[in-house]
Amino acid sequence: MGKPLRIHLLAQIVAITLACSVGGFIALVSFGAIGGTAIGVAPQFAFGLVEGYVCPEESRLAISSIRRSYHRPGEAEPVVECVAPDGTRQDVVGQSIVAVLALAFLIVFVPTIVVIGVPLAVIAFLLSWAVLRNRNDPASVR
């Protein structure tokens, strides 16, 4: 009983490692584009998703943009601040951008693991089961 269990576990470990590697690669390649586009196209929505992670409990997120023309006329830079109930403001633009990018990574990584990992785990189990069944079947030995 010990050897078949080890073979099944080894097959599952290989399948999970492969699924995590592929999912991680896909997420690393695409999270910057997804998060950056979300920040550029809909900053209110994107930064609003991470408000609970970057601002203290009683603070609220305030998003605005300052128009600057250092490189091109009309270029805008987001200003993201946490506003406390007493009116003090704390700049959290860097934390907010990192949080949006981390969320984009997870939005890609988790479904990829499910889509790739579950079928791979089932295939690995079936293959290891077939190998063990053929190995233990006296009719298959010649």
C-alpha cells in the first residue's frame, strides 16, 4: 500500500508543480498589462477595489488627477490619498498601484491554476492508477 501511495503523490506533486509554473508564467506576463490598463482606463474603479487594503479603517480613498505637461500636453498623473475623518491626508499612490497590480496577478493566476491544475491532477491520477494497475496485473506480465 505504501508504494502505490508514493507513486500517486509523486504524480500529483509533478502535476501541481507544472500547473503552478505555467499559471505563474502566464500571470507574470500579463498582470502588468491588465493592471496598468485598469489604472489608466478606470482609475476610480481600479483604486476603489483596493481601498480597504491601502487605507486605515476609518479613512476613505480620494482619487484625483493633476494635469501636468512635462512630456506631452494633457498628460495626467493620478493622486491617490487616504482622507482621515479629521481631514488629514496621506499619499498612497504607490501602495495603491502595487495593490492593483497584485490583484491583477491574482485575477489571472487563480483561474489559470484551476483551469490547468484540476485537469492535470486528474490526468496524473489516472495515469499513475493505470501504471500501478498494469504493474500489479498478472496477465500483463509476459
